[in-house]
Amino acid sequence: MDNTSFVSEFLLLEFSSIRQLQILHFLLFLVLYLTVVSGNLLIILTVALDHNLQTPMYFFLMNLAIQDLGSVSAILPKSMANSFRDTRQISYSGCVAQVFAFVFFVGSDFFLLTVMAYDRYVAICHPLQYEMLMNKQTCKTMVAGVWITGIVYGALHTGGTFTVPFCSNIVNQFYCEIPHLLKLACSDSFLVEVVVLVVSAITELGCFVFIFVTYLLIISTILKIPSAQGRHKAFSTCLPHLTVFSLFIFTGWFAYLRSPSNTPSNLDLILTLIYTFIPPMMNPVIYSIRNKEIKVALEKLAISVCSVLKAYVTSSLR
């Protein structure tokens, strides 16, 4: 195939041609997907329903959970459906939609983590001005800017990828991943996406430098706190964000900066699974495991759900 007009569908990577292993892959991905969905949905519901969590930090956390949920949902259901139905096909339009959705949510995730770093900076370095600088309207504007930037980010990458003619439709990945799609491009016609990637790399580097400098200022301020308890409390509020950001940036960059192989590779597959599954799965755990407010709110939510179910069962028995 020497032109995109002949590409009506792409063939995604098949984990196995053995039916039993395909079902096993489906079940494993289903368990992982439900784990990610349940963890992030719990964060979203807990923050949305608990009045004690109506603060900028938890507002940003709720949006982060939505983005993690979106990024996983953009790619896993199609892969599971293909394994269950013993097929490899994804339509051209479906591939376009998958690339846009995944890049949109992942890009928004990255930009939101940058905003969350600024929130921690204001909270620790300028605590007396926190309510004024991080008021409700400002937080909403920041989050709206993150989502809009994510849309632009996704549209640029999607446009840059699919303006090129493809010489093959066999994608050596279990979803439509940009580096693997560019491997299918004819000659050097993918220069548009290369320009987009360079601009994106500069933008991401700028965000990375901003977060790095922000944490230098935060750590400098924390070290000036006289009491050890105060220093520990201040640092503990930053640790979840720092852990999530490190996990996100290093898995993502390590996966995308490598050169994808021309043939299916176990290393490629493992790296892809790490950066697509691990951050969305671990984020709820990281933010909940040492956060007393989240734990208390989750307990309240569990009690409320149990009370509703008990009342429903009692009324049904009558």
C-alpha cells in the first residue's frame, strides 16, 4: 500500500494466535482495567461527595483521576475486544480517535501535574496568600486551561501523524501508538509530526524545568522550618505529587525516547504496559496510602454505600 487512501484499517499486534492464551490475555487486561477504573472512580466519588475535600489539592486530584481513567479507557477496551473476538483489526477512523484520545488525556495529565506543583509551591512557600492565590475561580481557570491545552496537544499530534501516507497497515503494538505508526510512513513524509514532536518536547521540557525549580524552592522553604514535625508534615504533602510525577515522567519518556523495533518485541510490549498501566493504577494508591483525609472520606463513603444497600435489601425482603 503506497497511499493513505488505500488504508481503511490497521492490524494491531496480536498477543497470541492460541485461543486459550487470547482469552487469558482478555481476562488479565480485564482485571487490570477494572482495578484502574475502580481505584480512580473511588477517588472521583470521594472528592466529589465529601465537603471536607473541597480544596484545590483534591480538586486537582479528582481531575487527575479523570484523566488517568480516560487514558486507560482510550486503549484497553479495544485490545480486550480484539482478543475476545480473535481479531486484530481497528478501523482507520478508530485508530485516529484512539491516538487523539490517548494523547489528549496523557498530555492533560502532564500539564495538570505542572499545575499541581504550583499549588504545592503556593501552599508551602506562601501559606498566608494561599486562599487568595488559589481561590475557586483561579483553580477552575487553571483546570480549564489544562483541558484545552490537552485538546490542542492531542489534535496537533493526531494531525501530524495522519497527514502522512502509510506504506503498511501492520502496527507492531497492541494499540495505535504514534512511534509505531510513524514507522509505517512512506519515506520522509512524517516530517510534520517530527516538528510537532520537537515542539512538544520543548513544551514538556519547560514544564519539567518549572516543576524542578518549584521543588527546589519548596525544599529550600521546608528546610527553614524550625521543627522536625513541621518539616515532615510539609514534605509529606508534596511526596505523593512528586512520586506520581516521577513515575509518570520516567516511564513515559523511557518508553517514547526509545526507537521502536521493526518487529514485535517483548521489551517494547513490557515498556508500553508499564507506562500505560502503572501510573493510572498507582496514582490512587499513592495519594491514598498516607493521606488521612482521603482514608476518612473513603470510610464514610463505604459506610454510606453499606447503609444504602442494607436499606435496599431490607425493603426488598419486606
